Amino acid sequence: MSDAPPLAVLGPGGVGGFVAAALARAGLPVTVVAREETAAVIAREGIDVRSVRLGDFVAHPPAAPGLEDDGGVLLVAPKASGLGAALERIRGEPALVVPLLNGLDHMGRLRERFPGRVAAGVIRIEADRPAPGRIVQTSPFLRVDLATDDPALRPALEALAGTLGEAEIPARILPTEAQALWEKLVRLNALACTTSAYDVALGPIRDTPELRDELEACVREGAAAARAEGADIDDSNVLGELRDAHATLGSSMQRDIAAGREPELDQIPGSVIRAGARHGIPTPTITRLAARIAQRAGVAPPRPA
């Protein structure tokens, strides 16, 4: 039996629902924290997962509209737009808090709420929640990257990586938080900006010279901002990942627009644009595509500062 500390997953959307279900499937101690209506669905029916990685299964983790207990690990996984309301459900004091959100700005917000207990985390997964308690994972790639710049948190983070591994979620610990956050953000930003601006999958982006040029420009601009922020990002490695990815790959931003949900413009391209501005690095391609996406979605473009 695992000696994993108690885990809680805040926000059972595509990411949080998948992680919570995988942990429960492995017999690990996990509680889902969600809105009252969603918690009731999960408590009654469980989380129904259709996964090309783990297969199809229904998991039955406990679910509640709030978390009162102290200690343990809190995985934070709502959309950034819902983070404030979600955090109101956490009334206990977890020992370790790891977000699985896109972008950068949430790190400061979480550190204000949980000082000295927040480490960086990102997940690479293609998953969606078509309805409460239903999760669809549509590609086999899956990995969680973790990092902390605080040596005191390292043992708990290593234990979390092991716990995720028990649930068949590959996890690795990177040397710095900047590296963990930016390795995903540079790739995700290029994918999200191009697929969402033109509403096509990655294959047509790669196959159309003009669109491929924009994809590559997004990578170059994002990687330059990342290096200025202290991350060791090689443009060619990111471009290699995008070249090797399956042709039908889309982005969560693209799915959000299609579903009428607010896209994470401020969190994904906005984070890169603001980092570039902090260091005097131009991001013209990202800025232009973000404006096009904002027009498509009927929302404001990202905040420039």
C-alpha cells in the first residue's frame, strides 16, 4: 500500500479530473474539491474517463465543495479565470501546493495565499471535460514537470513525483521553476496562437508555408523571452517537438473558443508578451495572432503589462 500523503485536486476539469481519476484508480488517497453541483455529480456517479493512454474507466474519489483539512498536497487545476473563486473553497492549510495551470501569473497569486508552500508544476496532456464528471483524453502523450527553487520543498516534491508515477502519470523534476514553466509555455503558446487564430489543427499549420513561418516565429519570440527569464530553452528542440507531434493536435484554447468558453489569452500569449516587454524583447507575431484570436472570440486582447 502507498504511504502517499493525502492529496486534494482543486478543479476537476480536463486536467484536474483526469489527474484525480488516475490517482483514485490507483488506490491513492485523493479528494476532489469542486463547485457544489459538480462535487455532487462526482460523489454520485464518479469520474468517467475515456483515455487513449489509460483506457476507459470510472473512478470514485471522494468529492466535496470545500477543503477544511490541513497538511497534505493540493493540486490546483481550474482555469485561470476561475482561480479566485476556486481558492475560496480551500479553508485548510496544505503543506505543499502545486498548480497545473497555464502561464506564469498564477504563481505569485498562489504564493500570496500559501506563503512558503508553492512549487511549480505543469502538465502536458490533451484532455477535455465535455460535462461534469466526464473526461476525454485524446492523445497518448502525458507528463507532469515539477520544480522548486526552495530546497525545503524538494523532498515533498520528490514524493509527489513518485505518487504520480504510481498512478501511471509520468513525472519528472526539473532544476528550476523557470525551466519547468517556460518549457511548456513556449511550445503551448506557439501551438495555441496558430491553431486558435486560424482554427485548424497542427498538421495544416505545418503544411502551409505561411502558417508554418508564423508557428516558427512564435517559438523564436517565446524562447527569447524565456531565456531572458532564466530558462534554458532551445528553439530547435521546441520546433522538433512540434514537428513530431501528431497532425490532428489542437489546443485547449482552440477548444475553448469552439465551446464558447473564454480563451486563456491573458495567461498564455499574454504571459509571453509581458515577459518580452520586461526585457525589451519584441513579440510582434505573438501579439498579432493574439489580437486575431481576441477578435474571433469576442474578448479583449491580452494585457501588455
